[in-house]
Amino acid sequence: MGPTQISFKEHPPAFQTSRKAKLRAEGINMVFTRDGAAVPVLENINLEIREGEFVCLLGPSGCGKSTLLNIIAGFLAPTQGQVRIDGELVQGPDSRRIFVFQERGVFPWLTVEGNIGFGLFRLPRSEREQRIARYVRLVGLQGFERTYPHELSGGMKQRLEVARALAVNPDMLFLDEPFGALDSITRLTMRRELLRIWEAERKTVVFVTHDIDEAAQLADRVVVMTARPARIRRIVEIDIPHPRDISSPRYLKLRDSIFEEIGLAHNV
Amino acid sequence: MTPLGHSMKWEKAFWPLAAACLFLALWAGSVKWSRTEVFPSPFDVAKGMVELAGKGLLVDYVGDSLRRVAAGYLTAAALGIPAGLFLGSRPAAMAVINPAIQILRPISPIAWIPLAIVWFGVGDLAAMFLIFLASFFQILVSAMNAVRNVPSMYRLAARNFGLSPLKLIARVVLPAALPQIVIGLRIALGVAWLVVVAAEMIAVDSGLGYLVIDSRNSGKRYDLVVAAMLLIGLTGLALDSIFRRVEKLKSVQWGFQNDA
């Protein structure tokens, strides 16, 4: 496949997302009060995310993209505006939508099995065990079922947290810089793993990152945000099917357009 | 010296044993050399131990002391841990009660002895109350701080899975705080064992503390005084080794990663 010829018209994404809106954020404003002073963090965020879509929120560190993700997840209430998921107002966290922290979010007092089974307390035992076994396999942790997190590597812990989230069969996943603490080689592997899982499970994914390459490699659409107070600067559609050839001119052009959007030159 | 981790098995047992023998030899030697009439030699102490064992007092007294510690300490844990979990997760309640706790905590349990006797009479209950006081504040404060130090991420993650507030405490807050609670329990048990000796010197007529004071008062039997001291040390060591085991359990070991 000659990379130069790839365009959206000739090669639609292998996994066409449905057009149905899953999430709608309307007029989100967030103001924190710090030492008596009002600090605006988010300014008039309007965003629509379609069902089954993989969206990256990209912006400089500390810009407020994590705040936006926390609002979408229901952990924070916005100062103004509202988030609707499936038409329903978000008023708190919900087990249909799981938030994945950096690998530190796994519970160190539980084994791999215990972590994956954590959210399954409503299921009967046999079904719980089946689910656990299935997600242990999906993230490749076979043989580590009885292992505690502090005996696992960073990448394994991160896969464990993704498995814990997926095990409750949510329809959305929120990932907050999930690979930020990993070394660069593990990070690349994890991206591939996440895409493989996403293609297998078809969840709607909102992924926060400050890494331009990461966003361009993973997302259907990259929401580029400004520095604080964060506004949406532009939304870049990455219409290249997975697996992406990250040396293809089309990919590089899209990636560079994000670099330019953020105001960085091509050369370091 | 052999580098750590490469020492043979016999070496691990040999050197501490050699040091103990040397200590006993020094002890015996200096008793002989100083011709003291008061201080017993290791042999006198060993004979004293045999005498105590023969009368059945050895087992009885160790048992009595342990029973008092168990009663006071377990009550302290049964009240202190839930109270700590509650206060630790409610900053407003903690702000109200914490000053009182911080004033009561530094008061030595020994200072409570007169009040303990007024309230509970001379007897077991007074001793148990002192042990309770000695352990309670330590356990309460460590449970409180442990809960406060639970990373908020764990709570958020758990709420995300739809846990009720009670389940959240049982399945997340308690296990997350457990390593620090265990440290508090370990320190509290050490203090309780220190205090039981003092309590038994005043409030009761059995136990190792009573043995120390009674051996001196009735006939200046310093061989029995030292024998009782050794028993106090050995029992304390045994109690502490329980906690060394607990800390090795996988479900709390993650909190002690630096030791592992």
C-alpha cells in the first residue's frame, strides 16, 4: 500500500465510527479559587464525541485538559455548562464510564485477579471468575493472576488498570495521561495494545495527553487545546486507518499540522 | 566479613549465639570480679527461673501479664481503629476532636495511676485501663492519619465502580490504610507491654511487674528480679515477632516496600 495515496475518500477508516453522538459538552466553564483569587481553567468548551470514537484531548501540561476529563467523568462539577452522555445529564461518576488513572490507580492490596474483579461485586461468583479470566487474557497477564501490583512492571500495572476498567463492560473509557510514567519503549507497546483492545471492544475513548505523537498515533480526532485558560483551538481529524504507518507523508502532514497549531517549529 | 546475603546458614545462627555467650561470660566475670553481694550471676538467675517454674509462678505470671495486656490492648484496638477510620474520613469531626486527643496523648499512662485506682479500685481493671490508655491514643492517631493519607485516587476509582459509602470503607479505605494501622498497632503493643509492668507494680499482686517489685520487697531476691526482667524482655520480643509476621503478609507488605 503506497502511503502517498492514502486519503479519506479512497480508504475510509477500517472501523467506521457511527455518527451517533455519545457525549455532548456544552458551554463548559471552570473557575478554581486559589488563595482567594479566581483562576479560570476552562473557557467555553463545546465538544461532541461520537459513539465508538477515539478522541485525544491534547494540550500543554497544566492547561486544564485533565480538569475537563474529570468534569466529563463526573468527578468535578463545572462552574458553568453541562455534559450529557446519551442525552443524560452527568451528575457524578458512573460505572458505565470508567476513569483510568496513571498506573498508580491499581489497588496495591489486591492481586491481579482481585483488581480486575473489583468492580464485579454485583455478579455471581462463576460469572465473575469468567470475566476475570477473560480480561487477564485480553491484557496478557496470564500467569500473574495471584501476583500483587508491587511485583509487576509499570507497563503491566497499566494494563492491569485498563483490564479492571474494561471488566465492568463500560461503554466509555476516560484515560488521563495513562502512559505518562512509562519509559518510551513500553509506551509505544502500550499504545499498540490499547488500540488492539479498543478495536476488540469498541468503547468510546477519551484520552488526555500532552504528547503530540501519541495523540496523532491513537486518535480519530485530536482536540487541540490552548494554554490556560483552556479553550478548544482546533479539532484535527486523523483519517488514517490503523495500523498507522507513522512514516507516511499523510501521517506526517497531519502530525505537523498539530505541531504548527500548537506553535512549535519542526526542528528541535 | 562475608558480604550480606552470602553468609552460610550456620553463620547466621552462630554470631548472635557467640555474642550472647560473650555477654553472659562478661556478666558472670564481672559479678565474680566485683564480689558483689547484691547482683546475681547468670547461674543464680537461671536457678531463680527454675525455682519460679517449679512453683508454677513462671507460667502463671507471664500468663497474667499477657491477659491484662490482651484485655486493654484489644479493647483499645476495637475502639481506636473504627474511631480513627471515622475521624480520618471526616475532617470536620477531626478538627473538633483532635485538640483534645493531642492533649491527652502525651500524658504518660503512669500519671493516670491515681485516677485509675479511684475509678477501678486496686485490681485487674485498673491495670487493664492503664494499658488501654497506653495503646488507645497511639492506635487512634495512627488510624486517623492512615486514613487521611489514603490517596484520593483510590477513593475516586472506587466511587467510579459504584461502591456504597460503607463498602468504600471496607474495601478501599481500610485496606489502603492497613499498613500504617499495623505500624501503629505494633508501636502500641510495645508501649502496652512497657506499661503493664508499671501497672502491675502498683495495682495488682500477680504478673511480671509484680514479680519484680515483690522479689525485691520480700527478701531482696535480686536473682528473681533479674529473672523477671529477662522474662519481660523475652515476652516482649515474642509479641513483637507476631507483628513482624503480620507485616510479611502480602496484603499489607506493599506498604513496607522499602524493607522488602
